[in-house]
Amino acid sequence: MTLEYRLYLLGAVNIAAFLVFVWDKIQAKRGKRRTSEWRLLLFTMVGGELGAVCAMALARHKVSKRSFLWKFYPSFLVGAGANYAVLTI
């Protein structure tokens, strides 16, 4: 797998994570069915941590929910490790 392909893959995962977080915020405002926290954290752990952080900052989503943040921080570190592994292997 070439570096270029791996960068495209990480970009796609981060875009997907961003969209899932923003979609959850939209659904929350509408009072509709939400994306589970487990799924949000999964997108973060598979390498979408930058997309997740950008969505949280821009949409102000999940930033004041301490119980989520306590789970998010370790997920962020796992995602950063996944990004490092994909880019260096």
C-alpha cells in the first residue's frame, strides 16, 4: 500500500468521522434518533480523531458532556496511534 493511498484512506476516515459527529448534532437539535456514543468513539478510534475534534469544535457537539469526554480522550489516543501505524507501516 503506497503512502498516497494511506493518506487518502485516513482523509476518508476523518471526513466520515466529521460527518457522523455533525449528523448526530443535527439529529439532537431535531429531537430525532441519535448516533450512539459507541459509534462516535469507534470512528474516533479507527483514525478519525481529527475529523471528530473539528466537528466537536465547529458544531459545539459533546464538548460539555463530561462522561463522553472521559471516553473520548482515550479514543483520541487510540486513533492517533492508528494514524501513526497506518502511515509508518
